[in-house]
Amino acid sequence: MSEFSDFLKHKQAYVAIGEFRPGTFSTARQLYEKAVSTYQQGFKGAYLLQEPGSDRGIAIILWEDVGDMDAHQSAAYKDALNQIAHLFEQPPTTNFYEVCSEIGLPESQPAEKTPV
């Protein structure tokens, strides 16, 4: 029975939507990548989206469960967040979402070599 309940368990997505001060998106991206690189157990992936031609973006971080995110409050993570905080025009809108549907590419296969 636990196998069935494991099958029904959904990933959690932390989503932040915000706008950075003009010209600071690149710096914010580097700090985001620094913070995300500290994640380990329960971390399932992350995306940072930028609206073309703007400093607006959406960060999506996927977790096995919300508790895993809370467990990753390391000093390096907190330092990166403190550095990024002053780059926002105003605090971002944040929320947690349950990943209800996930459609992706099949497991990557080694590329076939084309004869020359």
C-alpha cells in the first residue's frame, strides 16, 4: 500500500515572481545560481525565467516536499539571499504549488553517431 501512496506523492514548487532594479538581472542570476547550488536532499531542479528585454523574472525551484527546502538554510544560502534582496525593485511575490502534472522528455539516450 505504501508503494501506491508514494506514487501519489507530488513534488512541490516554490515560485517567486519579481522585478529587479534596472540592469541587475545578470547579477541576480549569478546569486540565484549560487544559492541553488547549495541545495541537496529533496532538491529536484530549478528554473530561472526572464521576460525578454526586461529585469522581470520567475524563479521555480522543485522539491520533493516543502520541509526539504526549509532544511537547506545554510550560511552560504542565507548569504546569497541577503545579497540578492537589495536588487529587487520590491519584494517578490512567492508561493508554494503542488506539481500536479509533469510532462518531459524521455531519459536522454546517447546520441547516435552519423556516418561521415
